[in-house]
Amino acid sequence: MIEAIELTKTYNGFSAVNRVSFEVAEGETLGLIGTSGCGKSTTLKMLNRLIEPTAGRVFIGGEDTRKSQPEKLRRSIGYAIQETGLFPHYTVAENVAVVPRLLKWPDKRIARRTEELLELVGLSPEEFTRRYPHELSGGQQQRVGLARALAADPPIVLLDEPFGALDRITRRQIQQEFKQLESLLRKTVVLVTHDIFEAVTLCDRICVMDRGIVQQIGTPKTLVFQPDNDFVRDFFQADRFQLELYVTQLQDVMPWVSAQESSSEAAKRYTEEEHLLTVLEDMEESSLKSSRVQIVDRQNQPILTTHCQDLLTAFYRFKESF
Ligand code: ADP
């Protein structure tokens, strides 16, 4: 869907982005992550030609973006940024409708779509359509920014720290909501973030950058358990144990669960996709002394029942398998 080939941006001899290549498949979410100033935003902006590359190419749906008119290209790609970029003199509804208006949609269709989107991002249309950005909290503004990026139902959405201005708790909440929203919409997404937990929560694959250069591209699991170099290893070093448990799903450790229990009585039930961290955190809080866990498949059919402690042992063996 998106193919970046050797993208390069040089400012007065300084390489902000240096031969960055990646592909994003249809429906996939790719994260661009790295320390501040490593070239994430510049890379993202070269995808929709907000910045023209010094060298390299971008193909979208097989088409070289150099052949499209930049304005037309940008209208076909959703774009949301941390600062939201909402127009202060436009109401919420007018802000959401910017691209549909440019595309000359009929008024009725625009009104319907605006209402639908506000509901989707958790803002009640009755309450919010006529408000101005300064009458919204930071979180609400970011939700409007997201609604605007999705307004014309673009197949591709570029997000630059879209939850960056939020406090940690609100950010985690909106990330969870967005995860559901995004899978619902099956968009192809490129997400710039410096928040590792955001990246591993929302992205199918993550591209780690340093000083304009790609260090590694892989799934969250690959990056955490099989870093290609010291930079990537160190990047994921803070909160490593928590991160390891977070990227590990029950289905990953199942082959190493030896002690299975026959009775599922008083066991807490989880699907095989659940993150190990969630299970262990629940167990810590729960008054269930036995801490027994029943793992079920997507159809809710039991697969096995085990003890929480055995899950942890299985996790260490899973880790060793890399
Ligand atoms: P990130 O998004 O990873 O924080 P950026 O892509 O914004 O980083 O910037 C990458 C590097 O390029 C930084 O060192 C930044 O200072 C530099 N840079 C960005 N834009 C310009 C510009 N217009 N002129 C000169 N240097 C720039």
C-alpha cells in the first residue's frame, strides 16, 4: 500500500533522514519510533509531500507520489498531529468537515458524516458540533483532530504524536479506544510516537530510527526479544520486564505450560490473545488465592486451565526460545 524507498532529506549537508525504506501493507499499522530529532516527523511528512524528499521515492497503491498533485495527494490521506492544527475560528463540525468540503460533498452527507465521526471518537454531536476549539480540553481537541483526519474515509492515515499532548491516563484510554476504532476501520496507518507502550499497543510493526537511519523494523515481539543491535536493545531497556510481559500473549507461552489442571472451577477466563501482563496484573489484584487461569479460544472454547505461577515459568521458557 505504502512503499518508501531510500527516502532521504538533507538540510545544508545534514541528513535529517538517510535512506529510509519500508513497506506498509494494506490495513497495517506501522510505528516510527526513536529519540527526539531522529527524523520521524520528516519521514512521515515526505509520505504526503508536506516535505519534498531530497532523494528517494514513495509509492502509494503502486503510484509514484511525485506524479500526483501534492494538494490532491494530501486530500486523499488523513493526517493528524499533536498540535491538532484545528482552525480556531471554525466550530468542531466545520473543522471535521474541511476535507469533505474541499471534495465538494453535498451538505447533507457532510452533516451525517460529521455526526458519525464525532460519535466514533466519543464526543456527543449534540454537545460538541457547535463548540470552538478553545472550548475543548486537550484530549477533546485531539479527538476532533482524529475525526478530521478520518473525515473523508481515507484508506491511509498518517498520525504524528496524535495523543502526545495528553496526560498518561487519558492517553492510555484514548489509545485503547483508538485501537478498537482503527481495527474497525481497517486503515493503513503510519504512526509517529516516542512512547514505546503506545507503539507496542497500536502497531503491527515498528520501525526504530536513530539519527535519520533505520535501526530495525519488526513486530513488537521481535524488537523486544530479538534486537538487531545495541541501540534497539537499549531503546527498549527501560521497563523491559513489563514490556516483555506486555508483548507476550497467552498463545505464545501455551506450548510451555506443562502443569495443566483438569478442573476449571474458580479459574479466571482469558482468550489466547490476552497479554500476559494483563493476566498477571489481574491476579495481583484479585482475591482469588488459587490464581488459576483458564485459556479459551476466540469461540470461547476452553483450551487449558493452569496456575498463574506456571504461566510465568512458561514465559521464561518462551523467552529462552528466541
Ligand atoms: P523527530 O520527529 O524524530 O523528532 P524531525 O523529523 O522533526 O525529528 O527532525 C529530524 C532532524 O532534522 C532534527 O535534527 C531537526 O532539527 C532537523 N530538521 C527538521 N526540519 C528542519 C529544517 N526545516 N531545517 C533544518 N533542520 C531541520
